[in-house]
Amino acid sequence: MSKEIKVGVIGCGAIGRQHIARLMNTIPETRVVAVADYYQPSAQAVAEQYGITCCATGEELIARPEVEAVLVTSADPSHAGYVLECIKAGKFVFCEKPLAQTAQECEEIIRAEVAGGRRLVQVGFMRRYDRGYAAMKQAIESGEIGAPLMIHSCHRNMSQAPGFATDYAVTRVAIHEIDISRWLLDDEYATAQVLAVRQSKNTQGDWLNPQIMMLTTRSGQRIDVEVQTDGAYAYDIQCQVVGEDGTVSLPDPSAVVKRAGAACSFPIMTDWSQRFIEAYDIEFDAWAKALLNGAPDGPSAWDGYVACVTGDALILSRQTGKPEAIELMEKPSIY
Ligand code: NAP
């Protein structure tokens, strides 16, 4: 691996273009050398902007000898195939969440990575790099709040792109809470359940909104996640861990506090790209440094797999109306 990691990016949509700019301008250890996208004009525009190679397909990009690491930011159904192709080629791959669409595909990725004997895959669970969540994790690990007993959390969105569906509240939205809660608690899930709740009139489509998701861990902790996918007053992410001796809460991102008109207020952001912009920078900085040290050390294929299995159990529970067990394969030692 050279001192400057040469990255190929598959998927030049919204987040792909943001990450390309980040890898080119913010992260000193990375340089994007090739791009691909199903929609060729999109890849061509990016390639021209940066004077880099435009590949006809993701597979061609992965095979190019100068590409040392691959970033997958294409649509969800294409992730697993590209990740497997990268593992086959022995290349590092950063895959935006979700790792795959089924637990079976995640297991295939895990088996392929384990067969190669070392970690190549990192999954884009960027909240672990948010300063607020990182400080919560530190506080929990210091023992200050005693043993964690439960988490109360909220994920509130203002709107969704057309075509949104009920299951996406789990697979595209709550997937972040699924990952961050088990990371904060350092435990695996035992059960998952979706509870019915009065529906909001502020929903553009015909999907269920809001939804309440309940998780339990193997040691008996409980996590509740309120998910509003549409019509909320802001993009508002809340998380409180309750321990036996105290609580720790996610801070609101820094904002100027205004005191006027007999009130004290501060603005709340309106979308994820503003709210977690710094976390993405920290995430890719850490990824690049870890690759230069030999292997990724952030969220792994195992974490992508657990998120997928947990999501499946939540979706099943919405159909059965009862808690569903979360059963995981044995965790391979490379994770
Ligand atoms: P987007 O704007 O729709 O961009 C996806 C791009 O990939 C589109 O240009 C699409 O082309 C292209 N594409 C689709 N299938 C492809 C394939 N098989 N090979 C090559 N290119 C393909 O979506 P986005 O918002 O950037 O999201 C991209 C991914 O990032 C999603 O998986 C999403 O879940 C993830 N994401 C993660 C976060 C996070 O918080 N970590 C935030 C946002 C997005 P067409 O338009 O022709 O299909």
C-alpha cells in the first residue's frame, strides 16, 4: 500500500459525490483515482471534474491494478455483490450501510473474508465516529453511570424521497440505532419487536409512521427506538443511556443559544448530511489511517450482519405482533 491510498468509488450519487470530495480534499491519506456508476453521465461528470478514470462498470473498477481500496456508495441492492468482488480481488472495501439486503448475503461475505484470513471490509456506520456518541461510550466505559440498564432513543426525519416504504424505517433509518445501541452497550441482541402506535397525519405516503422498535440484549438491557420517518419538526437524533448510578445523553450539536422574547432556544438541523458531517470526516480519516497500518478497524462485516439479522427480526415482528428472537451465527475470531 502506497503512502497515499488510491481509492475507486462505485456510485456517484448524493453521498458518493460527498465522499469523493472528502477523500480528495479533506483526508490527506487518500486520493480517488477511478469512479463508476450505473448512470454513466453521473460518473463521467465526476471523472471530468477531478481528471480521473471513468470505468464502465463497478467490476472493471475493482479489477483496475491502480485501485488499492474501493468505496461502495451505489444503491443498496448492489452492495453485497461489489463487496464480494473486492474480497475476491483481495482489496480493502468500505461499504456504505447496509452491507447487504439479506442475512444470507452477509454470511457469504463473512465466509469469504474469513477464508482470506484477514479483515478487508468496513461498513459505514458513521455514528460511532460522532463526538457525542464517542463521549457517551467513554463515559459508560469509565463506569461513572454504573451498569447500563436501558437506552431511550429517537430518530426523527422531516421528509423522505418518493418510493419510501414501511420496511425502510428499519433497513434505512433505524439501522443506525441498531448499530449504535449495541456498540454503546457492548452486548448482542436477544429479541426485537415493533410496537403499534397512533399514526401521524404528517406522512406523505402510505407507510407506517411513526414506529416504535424495542430491542433486548443478552444481558437483559432494553432499548426503545422511536422512529419518525416523515413530518417531524427537524432532523432530530436523541439517545439517553440509563445506568444504575446515572444517565448519559447525546449532546445536541453545537449551536448558538439565543435568549430573546422571554425564551431560550437553539436551532436544530434539518438533515443527516449536516448533522453528521464531522462524523463522516473522522470516519474516513480513521479508515485511511487504519489501512495504512494494515487493516480496517471500524465497523466490520460482522456488524453489518448483526444489523441485517436484527432488521429482519424487527420486520418479522411487525407481521407477527410479538417479540422475535435474534439468532446469530458463531462469531468468527477475526472480528
Ligand atoms: P443515490 O443518490 O441514489 O446514489 C446512488 C448512485 O449509485 C446512483 O447514481 C445510482 O445510479 C448508482 N447505482 C445504483 N446501482 C448501481 C450499481 N449496481 N452499480 C453502480 N452504480 C449504481 O443514493 P445515495 O443517497 O447517495 O445513497 C447511496 C448509498 O449510501 C445507499 O446505500 C445509502 O443507504 C447509503 N447512505 C448512507 C448514509 C449514512 O448515513 N451512512 C447516508 C446516505 C446514504 P442510478 O440512479 O442510475 O440508479
